[in-house]
Amino acid sequence: VQLVESGGGLVQPGESLRLSCAASGFTFSTYTMAWHRQAPGKERELVALIQGVTDSTTYADSVKGRFTISRDNAKKTVHLQMNSLKPEDTAVYYCNRVRGGYWGQGTQVTVSS
């Protein structure tokens, strides 16, 4: 199992970013995938997840209405579209295959003016 995140960077408040996670080594479409984040000095927290097969989604209250998780099963990729970014969204964002506890290496998102 391999998960590789991309798309992080430095943006100003109010701007957008799209994170991607390329998966390999398993039958992607049947697994629930998630994005987590960890800010300095804080515990890692769930941001959003998307169920396998049903594509049902769940979001942390702090990102509802601003972030959208989606998946492309043909490309074995899960995305996180982040709009209206705030300084408090600054963190390392991790892709996660929920079953089995597999994680990517993380991608840094910094929101600052």
C-alpha cells in the first residue's frame, strides 16, 4: 500500500488549494479514504472522509461548507478541495486509508498573509 500526497503550499487567507492523494497497492474503490491534519503542538485530527462504494462523506465541523472531499476510482486518487482558507487551517495534511491504518507522508499547507 502506498499513498502519496501532493498539492500543498503557501496561500493567503481566503484563497483555495486542492490536495491530491495517489493510491496504489490495493483495490482503491472499496476502501474508505480520509484526510487528516496536524498543526504544530496539536493532535492529528480528522478533516474529511469518503466511504468506499457509496461515496458518502463526513466532515469536521471546522471545515464544513469550505472543504470538499472526492475520489476518482479510475485514477485511484482522492482529492481535498479547500476553499476560503483560514490561518487556522495551517497544518500538515495526511491522506489515510482508514482500514489498516495506512498513511501518506503528508503535505504542508500554510495559510498566511
